[in-house]
Amino acid sequence: MQVVQPIREQEKIEQMQEILIRQSHRDWLLFTIGINSGLHLSDLLTLRVQDLKGKNKVMIREEKTGKEKTFMIHAKLGESILEYVKFMDDNDFVFPSQRTGKPIKRIRVYRILNEAAKQIGLHDIGTHTLRKTFGYHYYQKTKNISVLRDLFNHSAPSVTLRYIGVQTENQMEIGQQPAMNKKHA
């Protein structure tokens, strides 16, 4: 199993967004909401227009945990969402397959992310990269691992740090090899 990493550099995030917006507003929006919400991919893919349209605060029930999750949508992202969904029905999935109208599949998201990542020289990118990127940047800004641990529903702060790649980063700085944890890859 491949261990995926967060996108640590803001410049790389912007490069990913530039590539994705050129190929598809849907793909750009999926990436952008993913790195700004910390949602599991399964929850992202089942979002419907009515969940996001005209909102700055979104509340959903996580499929995996059954817990309520709230995330904020900043004004600029909200404008992009409105532009994207203006011809969609409220009950439509936000990230539909062009073929079926149902949510795109996890493997399709993986391919979208990997193709864009390769163009900017990133490796170790997968579907968890969205969530890990959110966590990494949240931690860098706040250093509040307790809130992040609760958001991710992890058992311990050490699990969260490992998940977002912070332990790996610190170990590399001091020349140690990171322990691989396939459970949270």
C-alpha cells in the first residue's frame, strides 16, 4: 500500500489548482473543497448542490463515523461554488460522473489527483492527500493537535501527527527513518 503525503508547499497547492481548473471546474472544486474541509473522500463525493449552495457554513453527517461535521466556506470559494452549480438542481451531486450523474468514483479521483501532481513533480499523492493537506496546514497555522485529533477522530495526537506527515518531516530533519503506518496511509 502506498503511503500518501500532504501537499506541504502553498506554491504546489496553487499549481495543482491551476492545472485542475484548466481541465475541469468540477476537479478544481473537488480539490479545493477537499483541502479546505478535511472531509473524508466518501463524504466529499456524496455532497449535493443543496449542501453547499449559498452557504458559508456546511454541516454534514460523516458516513464513516456517524458524527456531525461542520466546515466553513470562505467567500471566494462560495462564489466559485455558486458559479459551478448555477445550472444544476439542488438534489444533484456536486461531483458527478459525466456518464452516470452519480458521484465520480474514488479511483477516478485518484487518477485526477495523480495526473495533476505528476505535472508539477509531486509523488506520493492519493485520495487521502486532500484530508492530509487540510490537516497539515491547519496544524502549521494553529499548532493545535488536540482539535485536529478530534476533527479526524483519531485515538491519539501521535496518530494525527503521523497521519499529516509532521512526524515524518521532523524525523527527516534529524536524519531518522519514519516508521510506516499502513493503517492511516
